[in-house]
Amino acid sequence: MEIRHLLYFKAVAAHLHFRNAAASLFISQPPLSRQIKELEEELGVRLFLRNNKRVALTDAGKYFAASVDSILNQLEESKNVAKQIHLAADSGELKIGYISSVYQPHLAEVLKALRSVFPYIKTSLYERPTIKQIEALEQGKLDVGILRAPVQSAKLTVQTLFFDPFMVVMPSVGKKFSSNQQLAEFIKNKPFIFFNKEYAPQYFDKLVEICHRLGFEPDITHEVNNVHSIVQLVEAGLGVTILPLSLKQQYAGLQLSFAELRDIPVNTEVVLAYKKANLNGALKWFIKNYSDK
């Protein structure tokens, strides 16, 4: 029994007419009748009752028709799984690291699109600081990381995504600031909420540098390891903070005020990092599509 026997049988079962079934298969009727006869002889059953006026499935034919649909569907699924495993390498899993202070809806959009191209690949997300991501990427525990430069590792390929300036985030104050000096006067005596220095040392240093450029030393009252916790504390009135400007859209619905910093040339570089040796179809697709913002 060959696959063509199943396809020919399915066509006749659908049309219950040999001539129409043959036309749908783009073959003539005699070869189709011959293939059905061979199939019946191999199975040792009659699949169709036929005379000059009509064609009908026997009880055995009805059962076989349901089985053929299942067999062909399983075959198609097996083909797709095999293709995706081939494209996604042996593990069939894409392990992605990311920092909390990136615009996550974009990541969700790309993962949704990835699912339509690689429906059988498993994606695992790990929120990790830059230092921990670099270590995990070097050890092969992550396939790709979304993190902040600098990435000091000779083992990794680093690709720039964008340069992100900073903004001041405050509880909702309902006022505008016409200059950095006016903004600095308003926030310099407020308690500050920053990332923990040990958690993100270079990021912490950039935030302190911005305060120094504004002319004051920040009173760091709360240190937090997650941007979501930072904005929640700010919204609750426990202080102010400085965050990447790209996060403004993500938290626009909260009771917060945002003030962009003008003419302060301090920004942060957001990058992708990965090992070239680990590139497979799914990882290449993710890098290309996440980078195309």
C-alpha cells in the first residue's frame, strides 16, 4: 500500500463518483479504478458499492475513510514537526534572557510571530540582569540575551538594537518643567529609587552621573532589582527615579509624570548577545525580527 492509494481512495470517497474524483486528481478514470481495485485486493475487503448509477461506501469503506483522514493528518503533522526540529536544531527550545527595563510588548509581539513560523518550538524566558545573562550565554544556558552594553565577553557576538536616553519618573505632579535646572530643583531633595548597585553596577553609575550633571547628589533611599517594582514605588509616592525613555509607553497608564532630560549626553545601549556557534533557524529568525523595530 502506498500513499497514492490513500489519496485516490479519499478522492473517490469524497466525490462518490469515479470520473469526478479522477478529474480532481488530474488523472484519467481507468488508472484510478485500477488503483482502487489494487487497494481493495490488498485489504481483502470491498470499499465501494458501485453500479452504473451510483457509488457508495460499504461499512468497511466508511471505517477506512475515517482512518485514512487520521493517517494523512498524522503524516502531515509529522512532516511539519520534522521540519521544525530541523530548523530549530536538536533541542527544539529557544532560551531567551531579558532585562526588566526593556519594552516588553515588542518582545511579546515577536514571540507571537515566531510561534506562527515555528509552531513546535518551545520558548523559555528568563528575566536576568546583564551580568547574569553574560555568564549564562557563555555557559550555553541561554541562546540569546536582551541586555545593556557593555558586554565584556570575547565569546559572544553583540548586536546593537538602539541607544536609549533617560527620563525622570515622578508621582503624578501635573506640571511641566521648562529646563533641566527647574527639573533638578524639583527632584534634588526627593528620595530616589534606583536599581541595586551590585545588581546592575554600570547602569547604577549612569543614573548617578545624570544626577551629578544636574548638579546634585541623589538621596538613594530604596534600591530595587526590578523596574516594575521601581515604578510601583514611585506611583505610591515613595520617591522619584530615572529610567530609560523607551519605558514611557509601557507605563503610560500609571499615575506618573515623565520628564525628558534635555542636552544631557548620557544614554544606554540596548543590545542582543549570542554565540555564533549556536545559531539555528529559530534563533536566526528571532535575531532578525527582534532587531527590525
